[in-house]
Amino acid sequence: MTRRRRLALIVLVGAVAALLLLGAQALVVEPSSLEVHRATLALPGWPATHAPLSVALLADLHTGAPWQGLDELARIVATTNSLRPDLVLLLGDYVIHGVIGGHFVPPEQSAPLLGRLVAPLGVYAVLGNHDHWFDGPRVRAALESAGIVVLEDRARRIERPGGDFWLVGLKDYWEDDRDLAGAIAPLTDGLPALAFTHNPDVFSTLPGRFALVLAGHTHGGQVDLPLVGRPIVPSHFGQRYASGHIVEDGRHLFVTTGIGTSILPVRFRVPPEIVLLELRAEK
């Protein structure tokens, strides 16, 4: 074998090995991992008279997707409880549809595990597009039977010694019967308000009444390629609302990349995450 052929073979073997490693990372290592993403948000809409608030976010659980079975859901719940958040928000998509390598898990099996979540200010949920496509009333009933409050286009005043606030759950952006006006109608006082929903695209239509809007749905694109970015983000706005803390015209949005997978069971440079936010007044 000539030196040139030997060098070509070494390059080929190295390339194949690199592809296998990347495949293992995207198909096994990262989808089966779990990270806690902590962030502190200083919000102009959070009064200085209010104490900081810790909020845990769980989105896009897609129980039944590869690496996201009931045992993993139990681990997610235990990890969230260990963080001791003041408030837990579930941002939708508890079931799966046709994920390669996955198996359907009925909401009646996953909801009791979610019912183990504990927070002094409560555990609240909205439904996602996959939940509505499957059977929205059935998913809602399963969550409520586990003691979880489902807020769909409804507001609830949360009372606490550190300062009361409004919590508003908004129905999924892809649903036709949304009632934003009805959801925000009770917000007639000066208390700060948090909104949570599944799809962040609704953020562009919301008034500036909310100190912060919280969402999931995008999965962060599931794949984030160096120099290229996120090739596919399920949003009308592309990568604009893909993940993280977004500020537009003084309005604040936070999008979590979620936990499960949809359609393709891959994650690359977008690991599953539990988000723990600390909300405080802007100095």
C-alpha cells in the first residue's frame, strides 16, 4: 500500500469513527441525559417590593419517546422536587405521536407520577398541541385527577407573604378557540402577572401586561449545529423564539428546550433540561 493510500484509509477510518461517535451522541448519550438549567431573570415588571420567586419549568415530556419512559419521568419528578421551587409549571406535550423507536404511554399512567411534584405555591399545567391532537379532555382529566391544576385561558391569583401575583395559563397557539381576552380579564389591579403556555409564537400577540411569558414546544430545534444553528424549529418565527431568554420591545419571554423528542429521537447540543428560574426585580 502506497503512502497516499495509507493516508486516505486513515482519513476514511477517522471520518467513519467520528460519524459513529456523533451518532451515538445524538441518538443515545444526549437524549438519555438530563440537565438542570438555572437562570436568574431581573424583570422590570417584577416589583421591588416583591420577594424573588423560584419557578421550575417542565416542557415537552413526551413520555414514551426513546429514553423517556415512566422510570425516567419518575427521575425527572424527583430531581425537580429536590430543587425545592416555589412554583412548578408544566408546559404541555405529555404524550407522543409516532416518534421513531417510541411507544405510546397513556396520560393515565404518566399523570400520577407528575402528581408527585411538590411546590408550596402549587403545580399548574397547560396542554400542548400533541395533547390536543390525541385527546385534550382526556389528558386534562388525567392531570386533574392527579391533583394538578390545568389553566387554559384562565388566571389565578397566587397569594404569598413575599407578594401576590397573577398566574395566567394560555391555551396552545395552534388551537382555534383561544380566549386571550377572557384569560386576562381578571387582571384589573397592579399586581405583576406571569403567563405560561405551550407555543412561544403567541408571544408576538400578547400585551405588555405580563412581567414574563414562559413557553416550550420548540425543543430548541433538538439539533444545534456549529456555525449553522438549528435547522428545524417548529415556529413561524424560525430561530427567533427557539430557546432561552428573549426580550422584545421591553417584553420578556423564556423558552425551555424541554425534555423529550418529537418525530426523530435525536438531540445534539440541545440536552433535555429542567429549568429553574429565579425571578427578581430589576435593580
